[in-house]
Amino acid sequence: MNFSRQALLGIGMILGGSVMLYAMVQQIGESNQPQPTSAMIEKPTTEQESPQPLTTDIETEKRILAQKQKERATRVAEQERRAQEFLTEQEVAEAEALAKARAESQQYVKNSMPAADEKSDSTKSTQETTTSAESALASPITPEASQISETSQQQEAQRQAAAKKAAEAKKQAEAKKQAEIEAAAEKLAESKKEAEAKRQADAQAAAEKKREAAEAAKNEPPKSPSDYQVKKGDGLIKLARQYNMPVEVLAQANNISPSTSLQLGQNITIPSRNQVQRLEREAAAAEKAAEAKRDAQQKLREARQEVKETDAKGSFGVQVALADNQAKADQLAKKFKEAGYQVKTSPTSRGVRVIVGPERGKVAALALKDKINSDSNVNTNGAWVLYWR
């Protein structure tokens, strides 16, 4: 009997819960139906009868509609929450009742051995209880519960779509970040490669410069003059390159012409470093003097041409020295004649004059004076112009 009471109690609880669930779902459906507002049955007042702008009515309707939709969404959400809580509580209660009924049934079978009829009745009652509980659990869902389920499914679909969209945005952001990182890494690698190439080029240039300096130091002229015996294939140009000196300096140190051919076994002098520097200075000075002489000769030609064109009157000479006696005057005149000048001596009360010329016109005489002063063959700088008598 105890088992029958408990089974009936469980069945009663299941039926009562089902009735309560149906009543609650019915109440939720009724609350979702639009209720007529008092504004629809109230009579319009004088103020309400006054015409209002259409824009204001539309905005008001939109605002009211939005407010109602918001309130309805709030109510639906609250009802869904309460329904879910109730369903959860009902499922827990049903599970506990079913478990308790099974446990008591097993305990009863174990503690007593009833007759075949009683046992058959008990088994039949247990099966009926179990069948009733399972049928209650498997009862069809009402339309209101289906609507709530569809709303939940829509919200779940929206949530999943938003989550999928957020995941895609996150994936795109990560891909963009990865691309930026790869671009930066590639740029950094390119910069390193360029820096390494520049460093290698600088190192190679420095090594080349060092090698050239070492080669130049190796081929520097000796510190002191030395004798060299000409071998097969030697020449002034080759030896000058070998000892890093101009060909003219090597030829001058040996009193030969730069174009002279050397003979096999011939002994020549390799000048020292100091001699090379001195000879280079002398060569530069000689070149400068020769240049000055060429300029003076050119000016003299131009001056003579100018005198010829203007047919200037008078003859002038250039006095280059005043000798103590005729012998000294003749010696100086000989040196100037050897240098290619036309010279004449003239005795005076103060000595014997040595005069170069004559030149027609004073301009030509001044040009001749400049040429004589710049001529290293006569080595004079005190020439001056005087009227030719």
C-alpha cells in the first residue's frame, strides 16, 4: 500500500505541474495580445481637436511605437526567463520524483515477497506510474511554448551570426596585422642586406686602398742614391714606373734625354727620395720659367707687330749691364748672343754699357726687357729701357 500511495503522489505532482505549466503559457499568450488603450475610447478634448502638424504626429507615433516595442521585448524576455526557470524546476522535480519512485519500488521488492497476484498488481501499478510519468514528460508542446521556442531560436541565430561576424572581423584584423609584420620584417631584412653590401664595399675599398699604399711604399725611391745595371727589357719609362718617379727626373739625374734608349748592362743612377723631390721642384721651376719666357716672347711679337702697324718713330734699346771694362762687357755680350739676342757695347764715363736691341718703338723695347728678365739662360733681372743713340 505504501508503494501505491507514493506512486499516486508522484503522478499527482506530475499532473499538477503540467496544469500549472499550461496555465502559465496561456497567461503569457494573453499578455502578448495588444490591449485597447484608453486613448482610443476617450473623447477628444478641445485641445486635441486642434490640428497638429503631420510631422509631429508621425514623430510621436514613431516614438510611441518604439516605446511599445521596447516594452514588449522586455516583457517577452522576462516571460521567457520565468518560463525557462519553471521548466527547469519542473524537470528537476520530475526527475527527483521518478528517481524516488524507482528507489522505493526496488526497496519494496527486496523487502517483501508478495503473492503472484499482488506481485502482478504491483508490477502493473509500477508500469502504469512509469508510463504516466513518461507520457507527461513527452506531452505535446502548446503553440505558446512553440512561439517562445521560435523567439529563442531567432535570438540564438542572431547571437551566432554576430559571433560569426566578430570572428571574421578578428580574423581579418589578425591577417592584416600579420601582413604588416611580414612587410616590416621584409623591409628590415632588405635594410640589413643593403647595410651588409655597403659594409663589404667599404671594406673592399679600404683593402684596395691599403694594397695600393703598400704597393706605392714598396716602389718608393730609395733613401739614398743607388746604382742599377740595365737588364733586358728595361727602359727609362719602365724604371721610372718601378721606382715611382717621373721619367724626366730619372733622365735628369743621369744627364740624359727622356727619349734615350738604355743599353744592356749600362749603369744608371736611381736618385734618392730627397733628390727626386729636389729635381721635381727644379723641373717645376724650369717649367714655370719656360712658360714665363714663352709669354714674354709672345708679348714681344705682339708689341713688334703693333709698332709695325703704327709705324712708331724712334729706336730704343735694353741695357742689361754696366761693365767695369771692355773685357767684362764683351764676356756678357757673348752670353747674350749665345742666348739669341742682338747685343752691342757702348763705352761711357761710368763704364761700358751692354745693350740689347735696338727695338723700334718703346712698347717693343719694354716687351723685350720683360723677356730678358724672365730668361733663365741669361740670368738677369736688372734690365731697363733707354733711348737708342
